[in-house]
Amino acid sequence: MISGNHNEFDNTLVCRVNAYQTMKSMGYCQLDSDDFNLTDEQKSDLSFIQRHFDSLAMDPYDEKSGRYRQHSKYVLLPCLHLLVPQSSEHAYSYKQDVGFNDEVTGEARKFQPVPDEILSNKLITSLILHDFKNSPLYQYADTVPMEVGIHFIRMKATFSSPSISVPNRLHKDGEPCTWIHLINRNGVSGGENIITDNTQTNILCNQIMLRPLDSIGIVDDLVWHQVKPIHVEEQGKVGYRDVMLIDFTPMFAMPNSPA
């Protein structure tokens, strides 16, 4: 368990951009790598995370896609300054309603869990707090606990096989707010992040994230989004694009149903 004392949350990221109002009004925001001022300790943590992507397991639900994934969950209690990694079976499963992703038929997918030493990485816990404070959900910080999903995805391409995200079209995720942080990018072209308004015709963003910690935040109710396939740049080479997704879902209590 990550400590609930204030020191954990004092080790926050210094970011020159406050994205809270932009997220509320526009439904998305873009942050550049240069917007973050990392300490030496945070730079070391980032290097550790970057190397960790080499250990991701292949996506068992589409072994020809060039995707490698890990997934785990936390519970965030903002009013208590407490972030608790979850170790139950539920923490490793990821389910999207078929209305959000018809390519997985509504089934819960189970991925390799994120190791404890990564879940407790201080840069990641600081990123979670940063993302939450810059999410419209932050208005509920005093009253509502949050389920936090952390999802590591490597897209790896070869000359004969591009890597394709799922779903490979404009879509919504189902979680109210998601942040996408680029961790590594090497030897590939493509991978544009496309964001539209709810008409799906007005393009708000068409951006390639190029440097570690280039980031995009998304408010699910207000926008649609997708990631274009990546292609390797040189024949005979392998290229990859690594991202960390952090999503937030309020944990509301459900009343008992009558027998």
C-alpha cells in the first residue's frame, strides 16, 4: 500500500500548465514534455519506467496486432491523501461495453498486472495526482473515492506488419476521464492522436506525441478519439510506441436491491 501521509502527495509534478478549465470546456487538453519540470529523482523514475516496457506481455486477445500490455488498478481517496493499489482479480481485468468497443464483444479482458515496484514508482503516483487535479472529476475530491486504472501499452511494428490500436476507429472508452502519456517512441511513423467533438466530424486535435511525457487528457462525454496505426521507418527494423494510460472513474455506492 502506498503511504497515506502528505509526503507522498508533496512529491508532485511541477507543470507550468493548469489544464483543469480547458478539460472542462474543451473536453481535452495537450501538454508538451517541456511543460513538466522533472526533478533528478523523477527523471530517474522515468528512465526506470521506460526500461520496464521491454517486459510487457503480448496482448493475448490479438497476438498479430503488435500490442503488448499490462493493466492494474488503484483506489484513490483524495480527501485522505491515500492511493492504494488493488490486488484482487478485478484489478487485472478490463471490460468495455460493446457500445464502446465492439471488437471485444463486451467481454472482460485480463492482462498481465503491473508489478508492485512500478505501481509504487513516485513519478507514477505524482502523475496520477497531477491528472486527477486537472480532471473535471477533481470537483468531487472531498466526497467521492476514485477507481484509477493504469494501463501500459506498447505498439510494436515491423516492416511487413504495422501495429494497430483497438478499436481502430473513433471511439469512447467508457471511463469519465483518461490521460495518455507517451513514454517511449522509436523508429516509427504515424500514431496520430485524433480527437473530435461529439459530431465526429469536427477535428479538434490531430497530433503525434514525439517525446517522453508528451500528454493528452480526454473527457469521455465531450469527445471521441482514436490512435492511428504506426509503421516502422526502415525495412528490417523494429519500431515501437509506448504509452501509459491513467483513467478515473468515481466509485459511487449502490443501494441494496429488494429480495
